[in-house]
Amino acid sequence: MQLETLIYQFQNKNEKAFEQLYTMYSDSMLGVIYNIVRDHDMAEELMQDVFIKAWNNSSSYNSSKGRFFTWILNIARHAAIDKTRSKAYKNATKNLNAEFFVDILETSDNLNDQVDAIGIDKYVKALGEKCKKIIEFLYFKGYTQKETAEALEVPIGTIKTRNRNCIKDLRAIVLK
């Protein structure tokens, strides 16, 4: 079935279309969410919430503004970031075991695995090192622009400019 038809049916509340899109995108969404929340059960719960939110707000998707995958990816990313900023999440992570932190240390700099999970590895590799770092912090680790500026010891204005330019470069590479 054509993706456009499937999305149209999804927007018209066709349950079969929902199931197909869920099958197509759930693994990618789970990977993105997990990279931010670092808890498999929480990531699965959030992924289901993301698809329900997409279902309930499907009329807000506009194909002229971007691809469906990007639209739902942004919903997933924002849901995961919101979760990590919640009081309940912060309280739950206060008493984590050492394995959690070892896992973060081993994987936090591994951008290749993260971008490969959503299929944009070859595009991100074409970017410069500064862009890779900005994209890693803002989009894969869930940092705010302020947190990214502090982590990279760069003024926030520079982060904002680089982010805008890097996304423009990435868009140009993808749309070639």
C-alpha cells in the first residue's frame, strides 16, 4: 500500500492503517525514546503513548511541512524529553544502580548506533564534526540548547546558529 494512502487512512481513523504504521515505525521510535530515557519499560510505555497521541492528533499532520516519519519522530522525541524533565522521572533516577551509569558512559558518545537506529547514519556521517556534536546533544541525547552550550562550552547563540545551519545542511543532504 502507498504510504500516502496509508497516512490518509490513518488520519481518517482506520485501525488497520494504525496497525501498519505502528509496525513500520515502532522499532525506530522505541530506539529514539530509549536513547533519551534509558529505561526499556518506560520507553515502551512512551512509544505507545506517542502512537496514541499521533492517532488523536493525526489531523495536524501536513505532508507539505515534512514526512510522516519526521512528524511522529518529533512527537516521540518531545515525549521522551518531557518525561526526563518530569519530577517523577527525576525522583525515580535518584537511586539507580551503577549499571545504568556504566551503560550511559559506554553509549553516550556512540552517535553511530543512535542515528543508525532511525536510518539516517549515512546522512549524519556526511556532516562536519561540529554538526555531529550538535545533532547528538540536541536530538539524540535530548539536551536543551542551554545544556548543549554548557556541555560543549560554547555560547548559546553559537549553538542556536550551528543548529539551524546543521539542520539546513542535513536537509540538503537528505533531499539530494
